[in-house]
Amino acid sequence: MFSNFDFSVILNSWRYLFFDGMAFTLTLTALAAVGGVVLGTLIAMMRLSSVPVLPQIAKVYVNFMRSLPLVLVIFWFYFLVPYIGQWIIGAERPIQVGAFSSSLITFTLFEAAYFSEIMRAGIQSIPKGQGAAASALGLTYWQSMGSVILPQAFRNMLPVLLTQTIVLFQDTSLVYVLSITDFLGAASKIAQRDGRLVEMYLFAAVVYFAVCFIASLLVRRLQRRVAIIR
Amino acid sequence: MNYNWNWGIFFEQSPEGTGSYADMLLSGLVWTIVTALCAWVIAFAVGSVIGVLRTLPSRAAQAIGNAYVELFRNIPLLVQMFLWYFVLPEMLPESWGTWLKQLPNAPFYTAVVCLGFFTASRVAEQVRAGIQALPRGQRMAGTALGLTTAQTYRYVLLPNAYRIILPPLTSEFLNNLKNTSVALTIGLLELTARARAMQEFSFQVFEAFTAATIIYIVINLLVVAVAGLIERRVAVPGR
Amino acid sequence: MRLRSLLPVLLAGLAASAGTASAQDLTGTLKKIKETGQITLGYRDSSVPFSYLDNNQKPVGFAMDICYKIVDAVKADLKLDKLEVKLNPVTSATRIPLIANGTVDLECGSTTNNVDRQKQVAFTNTHFLTANRFVAKKSSGLTKFEDLKGKTVVSTSGTTNIKMINEYNAEKKLGITILPAKDHAEAFLMVETGRAVAFVMDDVLLASLAASSKEPTAYAISTDALSKPEPYGIMLRKDDAPFKKVVDAATAAFYKSAESGPTYDKWFMKPIPPRDINLNLPMSDALKGAFAKPSDSPDPAAY
């Protein structure tokens, strides 16, 4: 079955695949996960806030993002971000945003909707009495969030946040539609140049599987160690 | 903003000669819905079987179920799409491969199969969780009544489990619907692909994407509404 | 919408890149280049030999060479000591929105210059002329567009070619299934693997893709064409006359100079990377004419 296949194409291109492609994928995943969690936490706080209108805004944002396919969102932002930037800073022309920054903004904003749902559950898992106790001690809203509620919510939700980050890692492969050289993009460029797509796509599948599988095993291990604080 | 807005574009003829740009988007919507429904049939059937396997007493059955879920959850959907579309035909005997490649609407069948098996792994997770959430007494009651394992699942466990997992299944169905857009990479002319084609032919980027966005939101709201109706219909009275 | 809520996130990222230097008399792209010291070129994955990736996955090609001449001219015009060139990948589908939204300043590839597109973007002087044909395996026996009746063909999304084959299909009611592909290499692969019987595209690109395939002799290009030879141009933003003036002057000077012939030969008459294939496409009389009298006309009859 593999007689016609030539796996040397992988040996010849592994540096490009990993140092260019995988480096892009991992950087994008890491930055978008951090950005997504920070923004997601803010959205979750808005969602649970008692200030009028804020919860509604947060809800509309989350539901809006969650009803769109990521592919469509990627196209939207690649074309729209420069105009939004122009509008925000009041520049006279659309600001220039490169492929990486544009993908980063897209994934941060998109994944924030998903992270916010996780953080909302995390904040809600902390007994209300703790917030009440914090304010009784004279802590402000931000102090009680920052030093009482959020640290525990993070700890409780860490496994779920990491699982979502694995999903994010897989989702970044969709920047393929913009011809950006992420890991899959690099693999497909080599595949198309050398006419070796069977070998390259199989290899890409094996690498993605290995990374995600090992990561999910580690998350499960962590899950057993991090007991939910109630 | 240096952009020529033209909202009338939807009523102009598309170069495909089959109607206006609005018709083009609607034909994409039809493909999106048909693909999602067909894929869902596979996902629901395969996912239920795999989910059940994971709750059976047999170690071998559990291992098969777990292996399936790990395999399909840990490879990005786009890569799976390429494996089905580009790699599978080359792995088969040549005559089968050629037949497969020359099927009319090959992107559609590929997308249905790929999405079906992908979503099945997620449905399986929900089915397993649903069955495991039932009180253990239910299984025992089935056995005590003299039901076989198959009958216990058919008449006792699954009907209750599906009721519990209806909300997460709805969100899996919505994910499945959104994921049809990934099939644009193998040439499926679904809604996002049509919006992109409209942008390319007419250069009206933002009108095309705005229309697609609104359509997706409307389908989402409809699905959520329908799921709510079903939920009320099948609710066990008195619970 | 809820854009205002994104404000802080975006601002943080943008503050650094916005730039504050003032360049008094300049406007548009030239002003931006002067302020930032950067120019962004859009390149293609597989528009051989105009703009594609070589062995080291670096973009090279005839259109890239022309773009670097333009970069030199811009640098001289703005009296800059240093001009950083940034490269951004584009596809047929993304190139026009990315030019319009400022992500790339010059698109260096194989973009057909036509009246429709001139409503969105501008083109500098023509650097090639090519007609819309298809490539198919010789064994399929397809030689004319009529032969495609009822078959599955592929073309690259976002090109004039896919639009033309759609219009042709509708007009003649041939029942052709037309698959859109992301880029030329992917489209050619569809034919190579038997997913489609033919790839409808500009003949020069078809010839290059066939020549660099595993079995160059297995493919034949159609005898008839759906269009007259149409002009290719480097794309830039519309309504930016000062920038276009510099770019037009740079390309005109290059095409008329003694350098243009050897540069053409380097890509069309000599072995090219990545696999040292020689395309053997001598310069057509029409192109010689277009180089002697540079023009940015979208009308095929003008050449």
C-alpha cells in the first residue's frame, strides 16, 4: 500500500514545518489563549455584573460570536480590522495589520466568547458568601475579584480552560484559508510543491494527534490533582 | 472609509446566470442545511453506538469506544477533511479510488461523512455522560425485570439519557451546522463559500459577509427555538 | 455594535504601530511609507513564475523582481536611507480586500487588469498578457471548452477565469460543475488526483504548473480560449495618484530599459527554482509592444 509513497519529503522539510509552521501555530495559540482568557474573564464579570446593560451587552457578544462559523469570522476580521483600527484611533486611512496580528485579534475575540462561558461557571462556583465576606471586610469590587474570587475560579476551571486551549490549537489550522504559513499551511505548501499530499497530510494528522492527545492526558492528570474548592 | 457601499448588490445578476446574488446565498444556505442534517444522521447514529459502547461492562467495548473518541477529537476538523478528500482515495485500490473521486458532488459526500464521524465523537461523549448520569438503580431495575442488556438500553437507559442531554445535543447540532463551513476548503458550495464567491465576483466584501452573518444568526435562533419545543414535548411529566 | 468594548484591547496593540512622524506634503501610501519606513508586498503561493515560493519557501518570481524595482524607486523618491520590505501572503480571493484595507501596498502576482476591478483598485503598467484556457490530462482527450459539457472542472476562486467559465457555462447551458480552489497549486492538484477533469486558468500559469508537475508530458492545454490575451498588472490602492505616479514611472522605466529583456528571460527562458525547469516561453510580440510603450489599459484590444 505504501509502495508509491515517499516519506523522505518529511525529512527534507521538517525544519520548515516545525520552525516556521509549528512555531507560528504555537505562538498564535499561546497568545490567543492568554488574550482570550483575560478578555473572557472581563466578559464573564460583565455578564454577572449588577450594573444595568452590561450583562446584556456581554450576552449579546457571546451569543453573536458563538453563532458564527470560525471560517467566516476569520474572513471578516482579516478584511475589517484595519478599518476598525482606523475608526478607533481616528486615522486618515485604514491602519496596517499583518497576517499574524490579524489572526491573533480574530482568535482572541472569538475564543473570548467561549472562555467567558467557562469563567462565568468558575465565578459562579465560588459561594456567594465569600464575595459578601470580602465586601464586609471593606474590600472593593476589584479587590475582592482580584484576590478572592478569581484566583479560586481560575483554579477550579483550569482543566476546562486548558481543554478549550487544545480546541483553540486545533482551530488555528483554519488560518489555512488565508494562505498563512501555520503548521498545516506549511505542510500543504510542501505537499503541493512536491505533489506529496498523501504523505504530508498523514504526517500533519499524526503530529496534531500526538500533541493534542498528550496534552489532553496531562490535563486529565491535572484534573485529578486540582480539587474543586467549594 | 474608502469603500463603495452597494446594498442593492443582492438583486443584481450573479455571473453564474442562475439568478441574483441573493439566490446565490440562498443556494448556499440550502447546501449548509442539507449537509448539516445528513451529517447529523450519521453523527447521531454512530455517536449513540460509540457512547453506549463506552458504558458497557465489557472492557473491549469500552476500549473501542474510547479509541474512537480520542482519534476523532484530537485531529483538527480541517485535517480530517483533507484526509477524507485527498488521502483516502489514494489508499484504496485504484479502481475504487477513481470511482470515489469521480462521484458527482464528491465534496458534498465527503463533507457529510467527515462531519458525521467527527461530530459522532462529540455526541458519543454526551451520550456516555447522559447514561452515566442516570441512577444506577435504573439499569438494575431493567435487569430485575428480565430485560436483556440491549432491551435495557433500548427501553430504559437511552430514552432517559437522551432527555437529559437534549440541551448539549442542541449545541452539538449547532456546532455541526457551523462546521459545514470548513468544507469550503474541499469545494463545497455552502453559505460561507457562497458569501466569499459573492465577494469575489462583486467586490462587495462587507455586504456579502453581513448577509451571511445575519443568516447564520437567524438559523441559530430557529434551531434553539425548535430545540426548546422538542424539550417541552418530550419532558417526562411531573419531573 | 459592541465595538467600543474592544477598544482597550485594540488600542494597546495599535499604539505601537501607528507612528507619529510627520511628512508634510505627502499623502496616502507614500506618506505611510515615509512615516513607517516600511512597504508591504503581497505575494502568491503558486503563481509560477510570477510570484511563488522557492526551495526555501521564499517568494520569488518575475512580478517579485518588478516589485523590488518599484521599492527601489519609492525609496529614492522619498529619499529614505532604509526601506524595510514586509511580505504578506495573499490568495486570489483575499488580494483585492487586502489592498483596499491597507494590509498590503503592492500586490505582486498574476492579477488580471480589467474594468470591473478598476472600480476597487488601481493597476500599474502591464507586465504580461495571457488568455483563459484549461489544462487537462491528455488521456482525457479534452481539447475544447465544449468538451467540458457535464464534467467537473476546477478553477481558482476570486479569479476572472472562474467568473468567465461560470458565465460561459450559464450561457451555453453545458451543465459543468465548477469547483472553487484556494490557489493554483491546489486547483492543479484536483486535476492531478482526478478530482476534476480540467483546470480553467490563464494559459501561462497552466503551462508553468504542468511543466513543474511530476509528469509534464501527461497534460495538454486547450486549443481554444475563453478570452483574448488579457493584461496582468501589479495592483495598488485606487485614488492614490501620487503613489501611482511613482509606481508607473518605475515600471515604465524598467520595461523600457535594457534590463527588462534579461529579467524576462531569467524567469521564462532559463531553468527556475524550485526544480530547475525551463518554461521556454519567448516574449510575445504583444508583450514586446507593451514593454516598448508601457500602458495600464485594461482593454485587451489595446495590446
